[in-house]
Amino acid sequence: MIDESFHLTPLDVRRYDFGKSLRGYDPERVEQFREQVATELERLSRQIHDLEGRARGFQDQLRQFRERDKALN
């Protein structure tokens, strides 16, 4: 189940500003992690799109099989 109230895009991750503090995080490591997260979000987004397309195809195929089964009966 997907929670539509929170939608995070790879661009959101890349553009988010963590701010600076005196003893904060290592900026290079934060940037590296943000890039990894954004890349993974892109991969997952493509995978979801592909799987949704395949699911639609399976649903169409199932509908056709049911119509054939109904016609045979």
C-alpha cells in the first residue's frame, strides 16, 4: 500500500538543504548519501512504472480469458 500523503522525488532529495552547524555532519558524506538515495528512488520509480504496466497487461489478459471462458460455457 502506497501512502500518497508523502511523495518524495529524486529531485527533492537532491535539492534538500540540510543547513550548516558548527559540529554538523560531513558535507561530502551527506552529498554522497543524498545521491545514492536519489539514484535508488529513480530505480524504484522506473521499476514501479514497469510493474504497473505489466499488471495492466495481466489484467487485460485475464479479462480476455474470462470472456473466452464465458463464451465457451
